[in-house]
Amino acid sequence: MPTYSYIAENLEDGCPSCRRGFDLRRPMDRAPLTQCPLCKKPVKKLLSSFNMPKLTKPLSVSDAKKAGFTILEKRCDGNYEKL
């Protein structure tokens, strides 16, 4: 289940939990929260970043072999040959 972040719409009006923001694990098919579960004041869903791996350089064939991958190369007749 993904984790969603929420914060109070009016920071002076909410409880300490929703004023500083809170995270909540919810199924993707459920609608976003509209009120704080503790104080029932309006909250809004925050946009958050997602995790994306960074590659500093492309892997070479030798790096891939060292990592345990099998390297295949497509030949002109449509078959693949193991390198």
C-alpha cells in the first residue's frame, strides 16, 4: 500500500498532528482524506516525490557479467547468442 502525506488546510486551525503533517498508508482505490482522523478539521493531500534509481554511467558488458547477468546478443537471423 502506498503512503500518502496530508497537512491541515488552515495551519492555525488544526491539531498538532495535522498542523505539522502526517503520513498515512491507504489503498490506492480509496479516495483521499478530506478531514483529519483526530480533530476532523479539513486536510489536503501533499504531492510527494517518488524513488527513482540513478545510473551514473551505462553498464558495460563486463560490469553486467560481474553482477551475474546473462548477456545475449541478437544475430541477423533472429536468434540470440550468449556472450
